[in-house]
Amino acid sequence: MIPREYSRLFASLGIVVWLLVPLPAAGSGLGKAVARGAARAAGKTTTKSVFKGLLGRDSQIHARTAAKRLTQPKTVFRYTSSEEARVAATRGIQANRHMTSSAGPGRPLSAAAAQARYGLERPPAARLTVRLPKGQPVQRHKAVGGGRGVGAIVSPAPVPVDSLRRIVPLR
């Protein structure tokens, strides 16, 4: 006779093994399509819910952080879509848009690396180099959803067109 603890253990192991065994339908065309669609839907749902939570946290941080005026001009980057880059080139950057905390020399990050580092919802298509003028109000905080120790700057005031220095397309 098997003790009760062992029977529960064997039942749990049986269920785990049953879940790990591949289904024969997964190899067929219809099964593959269904599995792919289910995985895609689960990924989208998870991604949307994660970013919805991050946006809530981000707005809380903005509400808690006081804006301070820059004592000297500061160069930063803004990773964005190509369409938004075109709009920024003609109208400037709208208020409350995120930018990197600093801008250094060198090649721009790839779209995937920028998305991971700064916690962006979509891979960016362009990097704007922006020279924030002295006296521009900014809020400094952590890039929510970004890498460890990665900061971000948000300006509650619009950034003028003449502050835009360069637009670099990303690969």
C-alpha cells in the first residue's frame, strides 16, 4: 500500500508529464495555426496589461515629481517613430514626452536595444538629438519599465523646434 503523501506526489508528477507531452495535432497545419494564434493572443494580452500598469505607475511618478528649470542647456535623445519624428521637425516636441537623461557620443542603439533599455512600448524608428535650452522645465526620474539605473527626462512644457538638432533613422 502506498502512503497518501506519495500518491499525491505521483498524481502531481503524472499531471506534469501529461502537460509536457506534445500533442499530435500541434504538428498538423490546423493545430499549428491554432497554437500560433493562441500564443500570439496571450502575448498581446500580457504586453498590453503590462504596459497599462507601467503607464499608471509612470503617471503617478509624474504627479509626485516637481519640475525644475535647467540651469544650463542639456543635450538628450528622444527615441520615437518616424512619423512622430517628422512632426517634431516641423512643430517641436509636445509637452510631457519622455527623453533620455543624457546624450553621449557614438552610434545610436538598435531599435530593439532602445526598446529594452528605456522600456518603450514599440521599437522606435528614429532617434532625435535635442538640445534643451537653459530654463526649460524638466522632471527627472527613472525610466519606468527600462533597464536598471536608466533615467528619463520629461518636460511639462513643449520643446521648441529650434532645439531639435538631428534625426537619425534606426535599424
